[in-house]
Amino acid sequence: MKKKEIRQEKVLHYLVEEFIASNEPVASKLLCEKYVKNSSPATIRIDLNQLEKENYIYQPHTSAGRIPTISGYRRYINNLAQILRKESYDKADLLRSILIKHYKDTAVALHYMMQLLARETDQLSFVAEPEVSNGYLEKLEVFKIGSQKLLFVVSLDSGLDKTVILRYDHDMTEQQLKALVRYVNDEYVGHRIYDIQTKYLEDAEMKITQENKILRLFLDELHNAFNEISSYYIHFDGNISFLEQPEFDDKKSILTFLGFIQRQDYLINLMQKYPASNPYNILMGEDLGQPNMINYTLIFARYEIFGIPGYLGILGPNRMNYRKNIPIIRDVARIITNTTKRGMVVLDNDRN
């Protein structure tokens, strides 16, 4: 990279960080005096003009300083990637202690995580957890459809029925299937789906002998079925202090933002489009798919708690502290996943 290009990267970096901190258009004089002290104001103005031509910054009105565009934020975040890999959230031990303390009531643990995200980022935080997991099994029915497919019908005490079709690559007679379904209903009706997934099925599989292989395989498929039918419910932090930001200084902005977060199915579908392997995802502007949300950013990560997947993150204005917020969200999700393995709590979490 040429010397001029390196300097322009620095100018963009400092401009974005100064705007995030001050919420004021950034002038060339300030950049020169505060950040790029070995360059003249004239040189910095040339850099700013070039960055503006490339649509990384813009001037809101004549004689004002510049502010970053969405493309500018994206370039800034992309350039942060190497730095963020080396940074980690400094309260990892606190998170593990919360998870271990509340491992029997994960709803409480996740609530604490959500509060922590809101407090640390000053944005609207959320946790999306499977809604079905909190329901109680009323009845299970399973039907063979074709030679290697099973239709699971899970009925909950709330009256909700969920169905899923899974491929089954093992020989099983109708009589065996009826016996397996009868066993599950006798053992698990009246229990919460989450408890069946994370405790009872795990306990049962540990006790099953090798001779009863078909039961073990069926219980594995039952666990997969519960994962497949799990629709999500998003819990948002109740603290509205994030509305004190300048971006919410008018009623229209507040109503637009609040209207967007009420569309839970849309948000879940949006997050599910991104690979589970991503340590975190950042959606801003047009990524959110709504023209009236062009000035907002969603940062989220996928977690697994005792093997059950969910999402957590924050939603706020584009002008936010990415350098601080990204590692928090990434690491909270990773710590939840690594600390709560399926059916167990890991006391000494790896730090990779």
C-alpha cells in the first residue's frame, strides 16, 4: 500500500472514531491537530476530498466538516478486523459464574446477559431463544412417510402443534415405532421441552445399553426434531436509556425504531440467513431490508446453550462504538456456547 493510501486509511479511521465520540462533522483542521500531526491541513483536505469521491464520507452542508457514510463505516469496521481478533471481553469470568449459578434456570441467566449487553454497549440489547422450549409436552405422535422419513407431531400444553419431517436411515417396523412413541409419551409427557432436550434425553441415552440401539437412535432423532421445531421469541432489554442518544431526538425516529423491533419474525429470518459459523454479523443500512432503517445497525451472534441455538446482540444507530461492542457480543455468545455444553456445565472454559 502506498504512503498516501496508508495516510487516507488513517484519516478515515480517525474521522469515524471522532464522529462516533462527538456526533459532530469532523473538520480537516481538527484531524490535523489531534490525530495526523505530521501532515498539513492542506494534505488532509486533499485526503478528505478523495475519500468523499469514493463515497466513504460526505459533507452535510457547505463549510461543514465530514461524516462517514455507510460505506465508510464498513471500511472502518473491515480495517478493525485484525485488531478485534486480539481483543477480548474482560468480564469473561463473571459471565461464566452467572451461567454456572443459574444453569438450572437458563431464562434467568440469559436475562442477566441481556442486561449486561445493554449496560456495556448503551444500545438496545436482545436475546432470541426458542419459544417452544418453554412449553410442556402434551403428546408426541410419529408417522412413517415413505421408506426413510418420519413425521414428528409435537403437541404442547398450550394447544400449539409443531410438525417436522426428518430422514431416518435405519430399519424400523411399525410395531417398533409405536413402542418407541409409547415409551416417550409415558416418560416425558408433562415435562418442559427444554428439560427433555437438555436433561432427560441425555440421562436416558447414558443408561441405554448397546443392545437397545434402536431406542438410542430414535431419541437422537427426537432431539433433532425438537431443535427443528423451535421457533424463536426475542426478549428486549426494558431499559430505554438508549433513546437518550441524539439519533432519537424526534418522535418519528423513535416510532420507526420501535416499529421495526416489533417485527420479530422478520428479525429472526434476517439473522438466520447468515452462517452459524460466523463469530458475529453486522447488518447496517440496506442490509436491514427496510428503507426507513438506513441509519441503524444490528450486531448479533449465534450462541448455543446446552446445545440449543439462539441469538443475541444489539440494535442501535450507525454511530456506535464498534471497537467496544463487537468483541462484547462475539465473546458473550462464545462463552455461553463453550460453558454450557450439551447436558453439562464446563467450569474451566477454553479461551480460543
